[in-house]
Amino acid sequence: MSKPIQEIYAIGDKLPPEVLMDIDNRIADWLMSGGNDDDPYVWQQLRYARNVSELMERRKQNA
């Protein structure tokens, strides 16, 4: 399994820029506070990114 950060950036082009920047800032803050890049919080950010990506794809199909 790859790291959640790698997966987030793999789908980054499917996310609105403000969403990707928000996720990036949240993860950067997490890492600066001593968190690890494989912590549950970072996996939660990946789930959020996937959810937004799926929503954007559905909107695109319904347009």
C-alpha cells in the first residue's frame, strides 16, 4: 500500500485547487507538530480527497 500523501497527490488534478491547498496545509501542520505521514489523521485527509474527487466527477458527468 502506498503512503496516503502519495495517493492524495496522485488524484490532486481532480481536486479544486483550494481543496488541495487546504489538505496540503493540514498535513504540513500535522507533520510540523510531530505527526507522521502514515498517521490516521493523514489517512482521513486521503478519504476526504477521494470523496471530493468523486463528487467533482459526478458533477462533471451531470453537467
